[in-house]
Amino acid sequence: MARSSKPFTPPGVLSTRGGAARTLPKFDEVVGVDPDDPEGLIPLAVSLSPLECRIPQWIPGPGVGRTHTLTLWWRVRGVDVQADSESFTGPLNPAHFPYPLYVPIDFMREIDAEVEAFYTVADQGGSLTPSLPWTLTVDNNPPRFQHPDDKARFVDPAIELSGITEAVLAANPFIEVEIPAYVGRAGRDRVGYYLSNITPPFPPVQKGSQEFPLVTDPLILSIPAEHFRGLINGTAYLQYRLYDRAGNFTLAFSAPMDFQVNLISDPSNLPPPDIRVPAYLDSLIKRDDARAIVAARIPSQYDDFAPGDSVVMIWDGRPVLPAQPITSFPFPVDIPWDILRGPDPLALTEADVRYEIHRPGRPPVPSPSSFFWVNLTIAGQDHADAPALLNATLALVDVVGKGSGLHNELDFRDATAGAEVWVRLYQDPMPGERLELYWNGTGPVSHYEVQPGDVFGQLVQFTDVPGNIIVGGGDRPDLPVYYTTSNQVNEQQSGDTLVNVHAAPLILFDAPLIQHSLHGGGQYLTCQSQPAICHGVYWFIRDDVRFQAGDQIQFFWQGFSKSNWADPIDGTDFTVTVSYITNGQAIRVWPWDTKIEPMRRYASATAEFFVFRGGQVVGQSKVGYVRIDRVFPGSVEPCQPGDANFCESLDDECSGSSG
């Protein structure tokens, strides 16, 4: 074989300056021959092809147009035989060196010959310069048995008598077998042995071999005990072949050594594994199966089962350790998530599943394989708690009331308007993946389908959540809203966004009552109304059993320029908040200049209130309507405080009112 590293060899010199002949260096390499072997043994496999000898460049090479002849020589028993030759016309190309010449195959058919290989370089004038020789050994003579009936024997006489039993193998990790002396023994010879229930062994598969470095070493084979376990109970045979260092070997087997085998049979006829139901009923193992725990099984009892047998299930090359004692059949082995998922990027794969039966003192017995389709891909990034459905790495939704405009809070205004729901997309979104929204555990109530061009972190909107879903989900301060992602195979679930929902239908209270006399067929507030409206417009909120202590009442007034409550007048809106008191209470709209005076001829106003309890709206009143006309009959100008028959007194006629 070639050396893994060799020192630099300078180019050979044909002659000195004075013309004295020089010896060229040895070959750069004899391919297949160990350069450190002092005998230069040519292995048998190498000798079956022309032997390549690689020759370093020599100097000076032939000049331009001149020729040198390179010749490879084979010296055997003092006779030089030309093996190969090549002519070179100068100048030499360093890229061609070391240059190979070859010894023909038939040169290496000599029996146990020590030869020398060397090369010469002849210039155009016939001067010849030789190289140093490389000593080689040709060995075509295999060792041979002294007698045709030479056979091995057990070193231990007790084993000779008992044969191979469980007790023998338990007590002897190695079984010693002695072979008789043979002809042509040399250092580093090797003995290859065969164990079989027939003789000669068929197929002739060598069970093992052992090298004997020195010719003085005892010819005792140490055969691992487990090598005998492949034998069938009854008569068995051990035979061997002899090998020398070159690779020559005896063509015939030795005579057979027969012995008895009486062992407990190894497990056999192992059935291929299956998958415990319900996993794989749909011919695909998914994350919901993993959450329920996937188990690969030995589906039925195998032949020669023995108590104490254990199993290592192997999922796509990943063993489930430690081995588990087999207690019954079918016998399931749970596949942990890290084994099921494996280290590779997620994809649809076909898993090769098999198992090994372990029995103390014996090599594992493998089962046939079964193949199962597995798809653990998800829409969204994977997470540390996989295969759990809840994926805390998914963004939470933002719920926005379409009526209230509030974020993650919904009130009565959203009971009819509904809500928008937004979320930022997960990593690597793929078109066709679907997000589905769940409201208080019910759903899906809304969805979003990933579109081409969607990217990680993009804000997307679900279809709107209608008001009836909001109302149907009930009022609570921490109503959970989440979504699932699906790639049509596996789902993941986001964490909850807790939404403060108080959108139940409001208590409807009676409209506030106007506290003034009204005039005309249209029932107008006029300059003749009592009490006079120059001190404010008074309304009364009647008591109601649905009020509770602590309720806050927010009163609203709005003026309009038309008598049909159209065209609101800027600046006339009025609001005041009062605490609930029993027996009802009066509210005054005030001041005159901004809240009442702008309503002059055939105008109008409305009044209503909302009830707050604990900071949330729980009720509202019907709307109170009133028309306003401040022009006296026969006049064209609206009345003003101080006019005759209108507000001649500046005293407040309803001093107990709020506002």
C-alpha cells in the first residue's frame, strides 16, 4: 500500500560534473507494497494485476530534441529481465512524474522468490545509469495441512464432552480451539474458521479469523461465545482455512471437528411491528396522535419467547432506550416525542420502524421493518412544548369593537356592530393555510386564509365577528378569544386574549319627563310655558325598581333647528352625570344662552339618559322629545328674558334640580 506521507525525493542525477556515474534513487512508490516492509511482500491481490512502479524525475533530463530511454528491470535469481520501457524526448515535463512503469502479471508467478526491481536511464549516446533496487518478495505458495484429516479440537476436555450448552457459553466468553501444526507456517499467518450445521459449510461464510504474529505462538483460536449461537441444536461442525501474509490460502477446508449443540433457541419468526390504535387508522401519524401517545407494538408472540426477553423499539433509526421487559402480547412501546419527531426539518416522511429482542448473554435479534407515513408539519413555528396543541409562540389576537372602537373590550355598541379581530402572522406562512377564531371556547366563529405574498409578522384581519356571537358568548371581564392554525394536517392553538365583554342588552328605562307646560297642537315649549324656560329646561327622571344604589345616571340633551328633530345645532348639546336617588330626580338643562336660546322658531330638542353600574353601561332610557317655539302669537321676534309676560322674575322656580 502507498505510504500516507513520504519524504521529498530529489531528482536523480545521471552524472557528476566530472562525468563519474551516479546511482539514481529508488522508486518513488511501488503501488500496493508497504514501503516500511523490509521484505517488500507483494500481496496476492496486488500481484493479480501489473505491478505499478512510480519513477521520480531525473536530472539532467534530455535536452531539446534529444532522447532518454527509461527501462524497468526485474532481477530474479541474479537474472535481469526487462519489464517495461519508455522513451522521453527533451525537455522533461515535471507534471509527468513520478512516471509509472509496470511489471507484467506473469513475472510475479514465481514461487516464494525474493526479487529486486530497479530502473535505468540511458542517454542518446548509450550511457546507462541504474537506480537503487527495491527488494520485493513474491509469495504464491499457500500454507498447507500436514494431513488431510487435520482438524481442530476443544482445548477444554469438558467442553469436548458436553458440547456447547448454555452453561458453557455463560462460563466462557471465548471458547478456545486448538488447531494442529501445518506446513509452511510463517509470522503473521491467519486462520479463518467456519461454524455450520453441515459440512462442508454452505454458504461458506467465514465466522471469524485470528492472526498469529509469531511462529512460536500457540495455534489456539479464541472464538467469541456468541458465534456459536447461530447454530441449530444437534450436531455442528468447525472447519478452518490457513492464510499467509500475502493472502494465499488453502483452497480446501480442514477436516470437520464435530460437536454437539444444546442451547435455548434464539427468538425467531419475529412479526413486523404495527401501531397501536387509534393512531394510523387514517394511514398517517400526525400531531394529534402524538398528543395521544403513539405506540409501536410487537403485535403477537414470536417463536421461542422466553421470560426475561426485552425489546428496544427503533423508530427511523432512533432507538427507544432502555430496553423494556416484555410482559404480554401485543406489547406496545410508547414513542417519545423527540424520537417520533427526530432531528431533521419537518416534512412528510415514511418512517422505518423495527425492533430488537434482547436476551441476556445473546446478541440482539432484529425484527423485519414496517413503514409508516408521518406528517408532523404545522402552520407556524414549532415550539418547546410540542406536540402540545397550545403554541405559546403564536401571536395573540387584538379584538376591536366596531361600535365602541375599544381594544379587547366590547360594550353594548358592539352588540349590533360586531367586532374586528387582527393578528400578526407566524413564521413562513404558506398560501392555503387557515386560521380559525374561537370565542369563549366556541367556534370557529371567524377565519383567515393565508394568501400568496403573506409574510411573517404581517398584520391580517379575520372575517368580522357578528354581534350575535358577542352577545351569545355572554358578559365577563376575561372572556377568552384564541385561534387555531391549520395546514390541513395538523393544528396549533394560540394563547388566549382576555376580552372584557359587557355587551348584554341594556335595561330600557322610561324616557325623562318634560317639567313644563306645553302649548298648541304640536305641544311646544313656548315663552308662555310654566315654569319659564329662561331659567333652564327641566326634566324629571322617574324612579324605577331596576335602579340600584350607587348607579350613575348620565343625562344628554341635544337641540335641533327643525321641529322634527333634524339639523342638530352645534353647541347645544348638554350632559350631566348624577348619582341615583330614590323617588326620582329633576335635571335642568342650562345655561340659557348656549343650550336653550339657539332654539327659536319651530325648533326641537331631545333628552335621554344612560345608567352606569360599576363603570359599565347597564341601561338607557327611551328618548324624550319636545318641540320649541319662542315667538309669541302676532310677533316675529323670539322672546328673551325680561320681555313682558316672559321671565319677568329672575328667581329659579325649580331650585332643587341638578344641572
